[in-house]
Amino acid sequence: MAELNINIPVASLKAPTSWGSRAQIKSMIQRIWEKYGLYIQEAAKNSNIPPSVITSFMAVESGGNERAGSSGHVTQGLMQWNRNYAQSQLKDELAKGRMTEGEKNILKKYGVMSNDGGIRAVTNADQLKPELNITIGCIVLGQLIDQKWGSSNGTLHLDRVISVYNAGAYGDTGKKARQLTTPALSTPLSLANNVNKITSAYIAKIIGVNGALDIATSDFKNIII
């Protein structure tokens, strides 16, 4: 992934107060960084996704709780990716030559990849391992970012990436997020106003005022870099 500009916070969007105050979200981000910062930095190096973006996704997805979600659910863990699709996503990353040696080493460390490059099905136990969860989550996130609707002209369209990561690519929300030529969906605010309520709140929690990315790039600008 090439280095991209991120336009945040989006002044017309505000993180819902029900999620917590700015001070509470700041405290949560600090806890995430203190606990998982080394893994986030490694994943950022491998995926070229800014640590602040990775940290922000973790904040919204799990609040930094490595066991977040219902026990045994297909999206349990720090970054809440769906394990039913993980094997095919990892195989695709490998086949396209996108997987770094660092990512391969982590997958091999946890037995997801064999020494001959085979990739097994990902289990719920795998999802609960922080380093592995973050690594796979960033591979999935990077695949979305590199889509033509995920980034263009040097700008990362996080509103679209958030929508597809949260709601999938093929439902109503995902289809709207992947549209590039519809003026009514061309801004983060317009997209947030036209997708389902959960995804709309998700967009605001990350890129809105007092959102995770606003806090990560301002309050922690010399730490989470």
C-alpha cells in the first residue's frame, strides 16, 4: 500500500457521546497502545497502514479486549474479522505476492502457514491470539484500502473502507460504499447518512470529531506514529 493522506477529523461528523467522552476514549486508546503497541507497530510496518489507523479500528471493534465478542463467534477478537473468510483472504494475499516475510513469519509462528506455504483454516483459538489477530486484521484491512474505492489520488477513503470492513462488500451498505460515481454518496457525511445506523456510528467513531483517529493523531501524535 502506498503512503496515503487521511483527512480527519471530518468536522461534520462527531463521535456519538454514547460511546464515551473524549477523555474516556483517550484512556482506552492509551491502554490499547500500552498493551499491544509492539504488535501494532509490526503490523503497520508489514501492511504500511498507519499505526493510528490500526489502533483506531481496534478501539471501535473491541475496545482493546482480545476476547471481545460472543464466545466462539466467527468475528471474535481484537479486530473482529470473520474467520470463515480468513483462509481464502490469506491465500489471496499470498498468491498476489502481497504478503511480506514478516507476515509469513507470524503466520508460521502460530501454525496458520506451513513451511511450504500452505495455509490452513483459521480457528477461534487463533482469533484470540493478539499478535495473530492484529496481523490478519491488517491484511484484510489492507486489501480493502487497496481497492479503487478504498483509496484514490493519494487519499485514503476511510469512510468507504470502514463501511465495507464493518458491513461486508455486497449488502446495501457495502454496495453504497463501493460506488464511486454517485454524488449523493461522495463525502463521508453523505455516506454516513445513507448506510445502516451501526455502520454510520462506526464511521463517526473513527473519523469524526472526538473519534478514535482524531484522538490518536492529536493527543498521541508523538507516540502513535
